[in-house]
Amino acid sequence: MKSSIKFVSAFAAGMILAAGSALFTSCGEKKATATVRYLNFKPEVTEQYKQLAAEYEKATGVKVIVETAANNSYEQTLMSKMATKEAPTLFQINGPKGYARWKDFCADLKDTDLYKHLSDKSIAVTAGDGVYGIPYAIEGYGIIYNKALTDKYFALENRATTFTSMDEINNFAKLKELVNDMQSKASELGIKGVFASTSLKSGEDWRWQTHLANLPVYYEFKTNNVDLSSDATNRISFQYGDNFKNILDLYLENSTVDRKTVGTKTVVDSMSEFALEECVMVQNGNWAWGQIEGVSGNKVKAENVKYLPIYTDVSGEEGQGLCVGTENFYSINSQASEADQKAAADFVYWMFSSEIGKRYVTNELRFIAPFDTFTDAERPTDPLAKEVINWMSKPGITSVPWNFTLFPSQKFKNDFGASLLKYAQQQKDWSDVASDVAASWAKESESIQ
């Protein structure tokens, strides 16, 4: 494949049409002058991308060359490729830090058709007025709940709350009121606890030391207008630590298990409890549907699997959505010719707007695409994936981006998880947990400089 590569700069003099044109004429023959060279991040979908590229060339005449970096070598491959004549016109960055590393090669995408159709523009990678990374496959997480059991609660005549629907639960105060009353009526609801067990066994604690921790970090950076591509992210004060504690305590105190036993619990345990209707709620991402559906004896029907944002008592959280994000953002090489940049922009828009492209995206690449070009019938059928899309489309709701991509190291996460376990088992004061978080973040940030 590499031996057949040709670039626009090699065309005979005088044959290039006006800037931005994709075609030129030679001896009465129409040929593509622009080339899209894509450096793919995911080896597992290489063949699907190549098939899609072939479909695009068939439809438009524009050549799309797909090259794939080996697992865990994308940055190194991109670095070596950018220094050659075979530099990609379309590549990926992994968020604000990735943009900081590659900003000299990232074109501004704010005027592209793909960005115009991004459902939630808050999840794009931006700097100043520019847009430099567009997410193409997103995931989301929040509090999954079983609507059959919440409806059973709302039908109780002796409930202490006035809520009649989960649609009314839009902040921490309401969630806490609901959960506390549901917990008091666990026997009537046929559950062991409102929340599934909080898995704080070493290696099983990522839902808390990473996913839940995303909330306070997001709000701290947002409140202080921190440039996420700068070194300002090397320090946190954990100013929203008490908000983290709010929801963690709610999980621990209204659970299927005693809080002192959470060090033995796994994610599989939690998802099994939810699937068997031993609880009403569990924090996890849209990938969890397979776990729920696959549990032997699963009682939860797909139509009853719903999402609620993770509320922590932050001011204005009524407008907060799910934590939605990705580490996969398309960027276009600003050092490429204008024709190649346009060709790259046209290709990715075709992927997410044409009938063929959308079919590949949903059925072959299996992406939850964050664009309004998809009809409901063209979306994934997974109930949690549909919930992520629904929440992203709600008026007045802003998704919480995945700022955990900025966490300094895995060691920071592991140490935080160990600290949370001690707190859950009442062996460590929260004030010590909070101070350790800030100190560990700073130390680990310094170690990777």
C-alpha cells in the first residue's frame, strides 16, 4: 500500500486548480488531487476503517489511506510520521493535554460541518475561540437506575416524599431525600439496599478514584477558569472534596452491604446485584449493559434501564448531565495543504452524515456518535447508549466532560482508592483523605515533568 502513495505536491506544474478544489483535469480525465491520510488509534477497527475508506473513494473519487499504530504506540508513531512526507492529514489527540502537545499541527475546526453538527459542543477540545479536536465516539456514565423499582416506590402510599417520577430528581438534596426514604422501605421494595455495593477492592475501585473523582476535578477547573492544556492542571486544592464525600456517603450508607465490607467487593458483584434487583441504583457507564444483560437470572428489562446524573450538591447542578467524554478526538493537520485539509474535513463529515457512513459507524465501528445527523433508528440499540444520547440532547443540560484524562498518574488513582477504602471502613478521617488527594496530585504531577 505504501508504494502507491502520491501527494498533491508531486503533481505537474500548472495542473492545480483554485485553492480548496478537490479535482483537476488532465487530457480530459477527471482525477482526485487531494488525499486523506488517516492515522488510526484503534487496531481492532482497522479493517472496518479500510472498508469505509474504499466506500468513500467509490463515492467521491478521493483516496483515503488508513494506517494504524500498534497498541500503546500511537504517540510515538504520530511523532515519527509528522516528520515525514507521509504525515497524516487526519489524526487523533486524547484531549487538552494532547492538544497542548500537538497544537502546532491542529487546524481550527470551528467552521467545519462536523463541528456544526456536534450535539454537545462542550465536549470538544477548545482553546480561546478555536476548536481543535472533535470527539467522534463517546461514552457516558452516571447513576443507572431500574425504572421498574422506582415506579414501585412511587406507587407506595406510605412513602415520605412527594415525588412521583424520577424526572423530578435534579439535584443532590432531592436524590438524598428519595434514597433515604427508599432505603427505609427496602423490605417493601424487595431490595437489600438502594445502591449496589461500592467496590473498593484494590483494582476494582476505578469507579470512585477515577470516574467519581472526575466531578470535583471538573468543577474545580471550571470554577477557576483553568486552561486545561496548561501546567495549571498540575495542582488541585480539592475544593469540591466535600461534594465528592456527599455522594460517596450516600452510596455507602444506603447500600446492599455494610460499608466495612466494601474492600472485598468487585464491579462484577455490583452489577450482579443490580441485575438481580437486589438494589435500585448503581454508578457505572454505558458499557455496563452487557454485564447486566449477561448475568444469569437477570431480572432487569432493557426498557427499564435508565440514567440519572451524579449529583453532589454543587450550585446549579440542576443543569448538569451525565459524565460524557472520550479520549478520541479527530484533529486535522494544519501543516497539510488546504486541499488535503478540506478533503479530511469532507471525509469525516461524510462518515457521520451519509447513509453508508452512518451504517458503518453504528454497526461496524460500533460508536456512539455525538452528532445530530443520526436519527433514532440509526443509533445503537443498547439501552444505556440510548440514554447517553438522550441526556446529551436534553435542552438546558450540559454534559460533564472527562477531565480524568488529566489525572497525573495511575499511582495517584491507586493511592486515592486505598485512601477511600480506609475512609469507608472508618479508619481514616475525611479531612486526611482530602489533604492526601491534593498532596498526591502535586507530587505525581512533578514526577512526570
